[in-house]
Amino acid sequence: MPAGAEWRIIRRALNTHLTHPQKLDTLRGLRHKAVEELIQHVKEASQREEAVDIGELAFATIRGFRKAKSAYSWLDAVSDDFISRRLKHRQSKLPRDGDFLDSLLDFSQENEAEFNCKHIKILLVDLFLAGTETSSNTTEWAMTELLLNPSIMANLRQEVSDSVGSKGKIEESEILELPYLQAVVKETMRLHLSVPFLVPHKTETSVKLKGYEVPPNTQILVNAWAIARDTENWENPMHFLPERFLKSEADFKGQHFSFLPFGSGRRMCPGIPLAQRVVSLMIASLVYHFDWKLPHSTSELDMNDIFGITLLRATPLLAVPMNFREGIRGQTE
């Protein structure tokens, strides 16, 4: 969509009612509940000594995602139904749910000429499709790299354990401040971008670039995958080294052009705050609550085949104080 008035009003609705820090804080309980269900599922699988698929579990609350993606029209109709039922709910003067949809409907009433139910439906469908697979893929790749690098896994578990302390519970607000965890998330996004070419862009005017003239209205794809693996930008770019981000100020905000997992500029992904919280919480919870191992040797792995690396087996750690955890891996509760 051109960056005009309609684009700006949709962007404002999203920033105000979903990705604003204050709004994200009010929805923290829902994210914790979803992760608790994920952890319970892994625990039950480990007790049955079954392998688990991280990709399938990463967003356990949206199990039908892959089918929904192949049936966009079905999802479109479902969104229509959600909106219609909520409008009838409001007309009946029943108590509000106070969720994202309610916020968008309020915003629509305040900006009726610019933002209507069509825009709400577009947001619901696109957010569902864009926000689930990217987060689950990042979590899947992070766990894969941690399994292939046990020392990094151990360092991360120690940091999370120190943060949890005697509370016995992971808090989203605290894990966002853990430098090594955030370094693991960034390094995963660098090495395994969910959208390697970012979203398509288009030139608005004629541009001269390195001796080439690019005419207006030309579709542009940015190869962020190649940039993130360029030896001119990164030392040992093919190695998973979270420590590189402990010594760097590079972040997700698009100002460091060698690291663009969310793009850059005014058209960059608006979901950065939500993605960072969701992915950080899932990774920290999976690492803290369980010991992980592959069902076969690492020599059998084909890193080009994502399905060859997702079957991981979790062995719960013994429920003892954090300072006694070392040396008890492999035992069950």
C-alpha cells in the first residue's frame, strides 16, 4: 500500500492498540498463559518419552496455522464473522472483552471516515498470517542452534536461572533485560531471517545506484540474508556466535544496515516489540524448564532440511533450587 493517508491511519491503529509498550504490558498475562500451555505439553511428551516438534509447538495456541494459510478465503470469512458477532455484542450492551478487536472497533468509531471494518479485517488476517510463522520459525531455529552449541545453551540457561532466582517463575519484563538471551535472539535472526528478502518495496522516483538507473515504480527486493552473511560486515558470519552482539550496539531498529531482520525506515515491520517479547519468552521458558537432546547424532543433521532438525526430545530438569541444577541433567521429575 502506498504510504499515504490510508496507510498512515492503519499504521497508527496498529501502533496504538497492539504494539505500544503500554498495550503490550496489559496483554502480558495472555502470553504467559500461552507459554505455560506450551511447557505443559512438552512436559507431558517428555514423560511419555516422545520426541517433540519445536516448530509445531512454538505457537501452540494457533495449531491450525498452516492449514489456515492455504485457505486465505476461509480465514477472511472467519474474520468477518468475528467482527459481525462483536458488533452485535456491542449493540446488545453486553460487557466488552477489552481485547485487540474491541480497541480497533473503538478506533473505527473515532475515525469512521478513514478507518472502517474493512481495515480491521485486513489487519486481523495479515497479523495472523505474518505474526505466527515468523515467531515460530525464529524459536525453532534458536533451539536448533542451541542444541548444536551446548556451551551456549548452558550459558543461556545460567542467565535465565539467575534471573528467576527463588521466584521460580519467568517474568517477561525481566527477560527482556537479559543481555545473553537477547544476543541469542539477535544472532538467530541474523543467521536465519524469517523474511530473507524483506517485504517488497517500490521506487517512487528515479534512483541512480552504483552506475545503474532504477526507474520509478520498480519493485525492489533487499537481500537481507546475504547482507547478514557478508564477511565485510561480520566476522565468521556462518558461525552461531551470540557473543558478537554483547560487544555491539546493533539492534532491531533498522539503523544498522548490516542487520535488518525487520527492515528499515518508516515501512519497517511494526511488530518488533511484540515479536521480541514472544520469542524471548518462548526460548527462555523452553531452555529453563527442560534439558534438550536430539534423537540422533548431530552428524546426521542436514541443516538445509528444516524438517530434519525439529524433532527434539525434552527431559525435564529435577525440581530443585537453581544452584543445585548443575550435574543433574537427564534426570526426570
